[in-house]
Amino acid sequence: MRLKDKVCIVTGSAGGIGLATAHRFAREGARVVVADLDAELVAQRVAEIESAGGRAMGMRLDVTDRATMDALCAAVIERWGRIDVLVNNAGITRDARLAKMTDAQFDDVIAVNLKGVFECTQAVLPAMLEQGSGVVINASSVVGLYGNFGQTNYAATKAGVIAFTKTWARELGPKGIRTAAVCPGFIATPILATIPQPVMAKMIEKVPLGRLGEPDEIAAVYAFLASDEASYVNGAVIEVSGGIQV
């Protein structure tokens, strides 16, 4: 088990890629912290992991509210004594073309996808510094690399997360803390269910592998980065997109 006994916090882990990551980490032997906005759904996901033989705890987390992240970290330290991995997975979209994007749409995405990553990472830092070890994995996107029509706000946050990753690799690497970013392409999550089929077909045409990615394919990359097998990976930005052509 690559993650045996590692304590791993996964934000936004009640569904989608985050949920796949929580399950993958548990199968790899980690003690998983499920963190998301819906407390009832978090409890359900913890029960699912435990029923499959994994170890998990859960708490409601609003990444825009630093107090909830501080409370989560305190609870994790009280129960398991350390924090080894943070996966900054939580994110939202509020799409609109530049000419029509409202301040609220812009600010909401910045608050969750960019400032939320900053707040959560800063919150786990004392524990990781005291240990002299840790891994921070940031969920970016191919949109952060290439941009995307109608996603000024989202693209800005995902590019910003890459900048965080590069900066923290320099600041935290000497302290024994590794940082990496993953840039998924088009992944088969519930968020894609709202996309019309003709649009979806055009999206898939851009992928040389000819299909959408699966959440567990992203989770597998997260698991590698979280493990000691990736001990010399720091500041890396890994695209997991099937070779998407923009």
C-alpha cells in the first residue's frame, strides 16, 4: 500500500474527482479526511469508505471560511496526530463570456478556486512544518494552461494555482514539503451532464485518445504524487488530458 498510514485531507471530496481520490487513497492504506460543504453527504461518504474497509473521518468544510479549515485541521491532529497530504480539489465554475461576466461570478470563483487553495494550504502548514514533511497537491486544469471560451474567472484561478505550486515548491521544498499541480482535461464527472451532446462530441474530438477521462484516472495520479514514490517530484505541473489538442 503506497499510502499506508498517511493522513490525507481531500477538499471537495463528496463527489466527482474528489470522491474518487478519497476512495483511491483509502485503498492505498491512507487515513482519509473527507471534507466538503454538505455535512450529511460527507458522513455518507465516510461510511462508504469505512464499509469498504478503509479508514476515514469527515467534516463540513467551506474553503472560503478559514475558521472551518482551522477547525478541521485541529480535529485531524487530535484524532491522528499529523497531516501528511493535502489535496486542494474543491472548485466551482461560474461561466460567462467576458462581456457578460458579473462581479459576483468572478469573485465567487476566485474565492473558492484560488483563495480557498491559499487558505487551506496555509492552515495545514504548521503541522507539516513541525513534522518536517508533507505533500500539497493542487487541482489545476488544462484551462489554466490554454484558456477556454467563457471561463475568464476559472482559467485565471487555475493558472494562479500553477503559480502557487511553483512558488511553494521553492519556499517549502527546503522544509521537506513537496508541492505539485495536476491539470485534468475533460473528465466524466456530473458537472459535464449539463453539456449538450453536440458540444460534448466536439470536446471529445479534441482528445487524441477519443474519450473522456475517468475520475479514478486523476485520482491515480494524485495517489502517485502523494506517495514516497514521488519523493523527488516538486513543483511539477502534470497534464492528464489524453493529449488534448487546443
